[in-house]
Amino acid sequence: MKVAVFSTKAYDRQFLEAANSSKQHELVFFEPRLDRDTAILASGFPAVCPFVHDQVDASTLKILAKNGTRLVSLRCAGFNNVDLNAAAELGIRVSRVPAYSPYGVAEHAVGLILSLNRKIHHAYNRVREGNFSLNRLLGFNLHGRTVGIVGTGKIGLILGQIMKGFGCNLLAYDVYQNPGIEAMGGKYVELPELFAKSDIISLHCPLTPETHHLINENAIAQMKPGVMLINTSRGSLIDTQAVIEGLKSGQIGYLGVDVYEQESELFFEDLSGEIIKDDTFQRLTTFPNVLITGHQAFFTEEALHNIAETTLSNITDFEQGRDCPYEICPQPQPGHNKVLVS
């Protein structure tokens, strides 16, 4: 099948071409993101393959449908950038790649925790400058601290396992409780209690209307003074302005994020020779107790292999008329094992 792959980087091409050697789809790679202006590039392509920051809204979908596209095969887990209702109305099917890097994301969250706590990023720069002073590098033992995990799917569960290995106490919140959390000694509580008792809070939930700005002024006020806040999930779980105020007041003692509300204009691009015009992002970078990475938590060899294999398998299922286990639809469909988002 002829597939238009958008937002292509060198590593995307490398892993997709390797996975395609046994499937023989015709992959055409485009560097631009998919949106209403670039959708015309997919004319004549039955399938398109967007990434997390591509804008697959109603206007984009209408152009795709008009020019022959019948499948949107996302090579990411999140699908908040796709208008599923519009896709269904236009006869375009949508698939995704769930849980492709649960260990990678959980391990990256732990890396942020360790780096913020022991000031590893600051120590690295000091040593390179010949400064071996220990002033302002004081950390704390993770052993005995309480970690609050918001969202206990595969990633949240793995984070809990790792932090339990450090000797941490675990609190958790999720609409759907994972028995693995309690099996390792964790306790499910409501969010206000999790906020109030946790020394470290790590977010691992999807972005939905209910979770948008889950961390806001009210939530921050309920937290322990000096709390460490970690987000490797979706940027809009956090109200960035409220977090900045929390950092200024000292209510938030540490912030580690791999995602950002307005990241689509920044992340995955080399802007080192340009002036970054996002004043809010620039303000975050001025805090010594903030550590930001550019949406790289998923970025492991295993993840890219899994993404490529699953993406192309989804396309093959569509091409051959088979049921796709990772198809997303806005309403339940009888006889299908699909993600339901109604």
C-alpha cells in the first residue's frame, strides 16, 4: 500500500524501512507535519502516517478524504490530535500504537527524579568548569519517601515497581485501579490525599477533557511545600502558569518535564540558532530547580522498533481487510477489540 509518512526524521525512516522489508508497502517520506496546508501532499495515498504533533483535524481530514485517503495510521499512542468523529463521518479509519515504550518512559521519569534530587545536571557542568564545590548540590534519600502516581496503566505500574525498589512508599490514583499496584504494597487514594501526602508526584495519565490542567492552582495548593512534580505524559496536564507561580512561591520545589503545553512549535526541531519566542517556556528554563527534556522519554531502540512494526502491521491489516486490534473509533463497534473513546 502507498503510505505518506509525515513529520519524518532520519530515525523514523531507518526503523520504518527496516520493518517494511518484510511487508513491502510503498513508503514515501515527508519532512513537514501533516495539517490542512500539507494534506495535499498525500493526494493519491490510501494511507497517511502522522506523528504526535500533526494536526489531523476536520479540515485536514476532508482534504485527505477528497484525495483518496482511507486510513490514518498514527505512529504514536496518543490520539488527541485526531478528530475521530470527523474521520468516521468521512469513512477514514484511524489506528495507533499503544504502549510502545512503557519501560522507556518510566525509566526516563526516574532519571528526571534522580537528576533533580541529586542535581546531577548542575554537577556535570560544574566539574567541566573545574568547580568541585558541593554547595547547593544537597539532595535527599529516596528511601522512605512517598511517591504519588497519577495514572496506573503500564507506565505507572512500572514506575511504581522501580520506586518500590528504592524503598519508597506508593500512593496511586486512577479511575481504573490496577491490582498490580496494591500487590506491591501501594495504596489507592483520592487526588487530594495523594497531593497532600506525596513527596514526589509523577503523571502518567492520558490527556482528556477531564485531565486537562489536572495540575492547576488549586491542586498545587493541596501539595506538600517543596514537592517534586514529574510529567512524562502530556504537556496540557499541567497549567504552566500555575506551576510557574508554584515554583516562585516554593510550593513546588522541583519540576521535571518531558512535555510542555505548547511544545508543538518547539520539540523535535533544532532551534539552537534561533530566538525562541515562547516567553512562558523561556521563563521555565530560568529556574535552577527545573529540568526539561524535549519529549524524548519514549526514545529508545526498542520503542522505535515497536512503533515501526505495529504501525506497518496496522496498515497491512487495513490493506488485507482484516480486523485491526489497534483501531480507534468514536463509538463501540460490536465484535471488535478496539479503544473506545466515547
